[in-house]
Amino acid sequence: MRTWTLANMPDQTGRTAVITGATSGLGLAVAHALSARGARVIMAVRNIAKAEALRPQFPGADLAIHKLDTSDLDSVSSFAADLESRGDQVDVLINNAGIGNQPHAVSAQGHELHLATNHLGHFLLTALLLPNLANGKDPRVVTVASFMYKLGHFDFDNLHLTRGYNSGRAYSNSKLANVLFATELDRRLRATNSPVQSMLTHPGIARTPMISSAPGPILSRLTGSIAGLLGRPATQAALPINYAATAPEAPAGQMLSPGKTLRKTQVTQEPLRAKGFTPEAATTLWTHSENLTNAPYPTPQTP
Ligand SMILES: NC(=O)c1ccc[n+]([C@@H]2O[C@H](COP(=O)([O-])OP(=O)(O)OC[C@H]3O[C@@H](n4cnc5c(N)ncnc54)[C@H](OP(=O)(O)O)[C@@H]3O)[C@@H](O)[C@H]2O)c1
């Protein structure tokens, strides 16, 4: 357990962060924190008008806003291609955008929407930005998971939950996918001596629109009450993300969270334990994700 606040964040001048889902909740809180310490922030968002309306909250900041719908692999590819053609250097990628507890739907490519939005889009985005990140200053990929990963479990014959769809299972599986992805990425980056680090975080329960606007009056009242009692404001819940993105001592490949108590200054490293968190699940999900996205990850060397 570490005591860490935004006052401990090193100067971020000269670093650029791409933040997915920066228009709300945790992503917006991280955009504020990083830009306040001098980072250039690229808001990667599905709703440009919503992001532009937030611009006055960032007076004097170096802020760029670009279109990215993480549920649509074509949008992810266009975002990455545009970034390269502008010659933007990226030092930190924050894979944060997410949806939860939505009725069954599929993405533009026909993938279950939670998996597509929360995992597959970020899987492809990371692969496309890795060569750029490798030239970055203290380069990091930060994945925002959830403790709900513990309830996730993949049946790879039913990856898109076409049989027995349940919105809670869809969210938990997508967050398990985040955990399997970030830890497998860490393993692969270390194996190739990459300068890029894969960081993994969860925010606990955060009082953000995702929690307060769950679909349906009963679910939204329930989640709203839980968040009111046990939740943290977004700025506080985002602390592990900011820590993972900037603290020199932050460990890669470990779950960083705000801990169980509601202390404001705490970042905790939690053991990774869940039925669905196995090395076999990590490699199988990686293969499925590569096949579904055509993400250009380097082929690992066989010893
Ligand atoms: N809140 C919690 O208690 C909690 C707990 C554990 C983990 N998390 C994780 O934290 C992350 C952020 O959630 P939050 O609580 O900050 O929720 P939020 O306030 O609802 O923010 C979600 C963000 O993701 C964006 N987004 C959704 N679908 C997208 C898409 N297809 N393409 C691009 N952006 C998209 C949203 O954009 P719009 O503004 O356009 O809707 C918004 O900016 C998520 O990954 C979530 O799973 C949250």
C-alpha cells in the first residue's frame, strides 16, 4: 500500500497521453490531472461535440480532440492512421473507455458490444500504437479494468454470448479480458525487452455516469445507492490510473487499485486471483483477439 496523491505526480511536460473515453467520469478526471501537470492530452472520443464542450475546462492546456469509437475496429484503425500521419508522438495510452450492463447488441463488426468496446478496440489500438510508444518517454499502456473481472469466465465456444446473454456476465467478461490482456501484454513486452510497460488498474466503485445511469429504473436506483454509499468521486477513484501512468515506481503487470477503504491518498497492489484468470485463458483470448481484430502484434520468438 502506498500513499500517493496528485501532488506526487512528476512533471509531465514533454509527455503526450492518449485517453480513450475522456469525455466523462474517470477518463475526464485523468485528462484533468495529466494536463494540469503539463502533459499534452489527446482525447480519443466517440462524441466530438461533447469533448469540445469540455474544452473550456482546460484553459491553457495542450489539448487535442480526435474521433475514436472503440467498438468499431475501422474507427480504431482510422484514429491510429491519422495520429501517425500527423506525426504525433505518444508516451502514454490510457485504455479507459467502457460501457456496462447494456442490453444485448453487436458492434459494427458483429462482436458482442461490451467485449468490442471494452476489450477488442483497445487490443487493436494498443497494437497499432506500440511502435510509436516504443519511441516514447517512459512509455506505458494503462488498462482500466474492474474488480468485476473476478466474476468473469470465458467459454471460448461462446465468446460473444450468443447463447444465454446476460449483461452482467458480458461486462464481467470484458473486464476479465482487460486483466488477461494487460498481464499477457506485460509478459510479451518483457520477453522482447520492450521499453513499453503494461500497467493494470481498477478504480473501485466510482461515482460516474456509468454507475448512475445503468439501464432501467430499478438497476440505476440500486447502482446509484451503492455508489452513494461505497463509491468514490471520479478524481479519487482515478488515482491508481494517474499513478500507473506517471509514477516511476509503479509496478507493471500488477493490479493497482484505490484499496478497500475510502482513504483519499491510497494506491494498493492487489493479488490477481479469479477462476477465469489463468495462463491458458490469457493465451487463448490473445489468439481469439488477434483473429477477430487482425491486430499487428509481433510474433513471439520461440526459444
Ligand atoms: N465507475 C465505476 O465504478 C467503475 C468501476 C470499475 C471500472 N470502471 C471502468 O472505468 C472506465 C471508465 O468508466 P467511467 O466510470 O468513467 O464511466 P463513464 O463516466 O460512463 O465514462 C465512460 C467513457 O467511455 C466512453 N465510451 C463508451 N463507449 C465508447 C465507445 N464505443 N468509443 C469511445 N468511447 C466510448 C464514454 O463516452 P461518451 O461520453 O460519449 O458516453 C465515456 O467517455 C470503464 O472502462 C469502466 O469499466 C468503472
